[in-house]
Amino acid sequence: MTETLLTILPDYGAYLLLLVTLLSCLAMPIPASVMMIAAGGFAMAGDLTLWHVALGALVGAILGDQLGFHIGRLGTGHVERMEAKGGKQAYALRKATEFTRQRGIWAVFFSRWLVSPLGPYVNFTAGAAKMGWIAFTLGSIAGEAAWVAIYVGMGAGAMDQVAYLWPLVRDGIGFNAAVAVAVLLGLRLWHLHRAHQKQAASKGENPVKAE
Amino acid sequence: MAKPLAALHRLWVHHKPTVIMMVAAIAAAVFFAVQVNDRGRDWRDRPAEAAPIEPWMTVRFVARSYLVRPALISDAIGAEKIRWKLSLEELAALQGRPVDDLIADLEAFLAEHRPPRHEPRGQ
């Protein structure tokens, strides 16, 4: 699919990039980053116009984020019902949604470009957790602008090395995303461990300490 | 040593899906770290000239990458009147030949006509 999209990229330019980045923000398996790198190269070659390319990619990504956010909003009722059930899981969920509402802007910003495979899921989660629309939109615009500038800029600056550059970038993004997921799950397990310790202490048992 | 192991065992017993997901994420991180290391080596050791020509590239893309005038390339592959935005694959289809043949002609032409780079990369 990547080859086909790259072949038609010079003909459809900014419109194709708009569609590609929009769909990629909705968790569709589309190679948006390599398309932006190649578009930067086509712009340097004179086949496309640089600012058209950047604008198309940016508009598509922002629209995709908004769609994802509002799809997530459809799940708000389900999240609220889970929070109202009571118990430890509901408490943890309440804390997580509260954290998303307060600090979600940073998750939105960094998940646009530094750990971009997680971006679509952050959109859905932010919507479901009832994160403020203005904070979400600010994080989205700033993050997507960074994403577009980095990738289109990379393509424009090193167009003759795209074939070597792209695999390095793709695996780097994969590494960042895997580390981010591992850290988040590690934090979750740490909190669960502490909860077990407190529970054991309150029952008068000998708590298991991590250190 | 026994206490951390007991804590891990307790997490495994009570929160198996979370532990499995975390182990999978760590395995993915290790896999990508190895890949990044290999790709980084490829990047450092890449040849002095531009990256290989691909079927999705246009004549102007190749021309700019190899620092050759586009008109010279279009003449060399027998496509005097071309739409510049056509990819090499589309050009080959118009000429009724495999794209690999067209790329081979292009590489032979560039081997003679591209300007030399000053020094190999990474030195």
C-alpha cells in the first residue's frame, strides 16, 4: 500500500496528505509519517509546493484528532457507569479520568509526534474522560504542527536519503511508543502493588515490600 | 530477593493481563532498540551517493537527488515529452516495459553523468 500511495502522491499532493493524516489519527494503519517525508522530498524536487504539503498534512491531522475526540465522547456514559460501580477498579478509573482532565494536554501534545502510534488512542481516551475541548485542541494543534514540521522538514532536508532515513525513523517511533506503554503499565503495577501492601497492613498481615 | 519475587508473584496472580501486557511492551521495546541500532549502523555506513532509485520516484525527484538536470534524465530514458509528476513506474507502463529495466537504464546513465561527491559519508 505504501508504494501505491507514494506513486500517486505527486498527483494528489496536499489533498492526499490531508486524507492520510486524518485517517492515521483514527487508528487506521496508514503510513502517514513516510508520506510526509516523501512529500517533503517531492516539494524540494519541484513536484509539490512545500506550504501546500505542510498545510494539507496539518489540517488533516487536526480534523482527525477532533473526530477521534468526539468519537471518544460517545463513550463518556459508559466510563461514568463504570466509575459509579464503586470498588478499587472504579476508584482507579476515576483517578485516571481526573488526571486526564487536569494534565491531558501534555499527553495530547507528546502523543502527536514523540510517541505517535499512541496518538489515536489518546484522542479516544481524552474524549471519553471528558477532557476540556480547548485544552485538547491546543495540545493537538501544537503537537501536530511539530509532527508535520519534523517529518516534512526531514524529507525536504534529506530527500536523497529517504530510503535509509525512513526505516530508522519508523523503528525509533516504535521504540518510543513501546517504552511509553511499558512505563505506563509499570506505574499501574506499582500502584497495584502499593494497594496490596496497604490492604495487607490493614488486615494485620506482614506486607510485602518491593525494596 | 524473596520479597520482590513474592510481590511479583502476587501481581501475577491478581493482575495477569497487566503483567502480560507489560512484558509484551518490554519485549517490543527491546526489539525496536535492536532494530534502531541496526538501522543506525546502516545510516552511518550508507554509500556516498544518494539512496537507490525506487519505482515511486519521479524524474525530478531522481534528478534533484543525484544533482543532474531533469531534462537529461528524461532524454536518457527515452521520455522526451513527459508529465513531470509521473512516477518511474507509470513512465515504464507508458513505454510498455518493466520498471526494473527503466531503473537499470537510469542507473547506467547516472553512473556516467552524476557529479562526484566530495568524500564518503561518515568520514
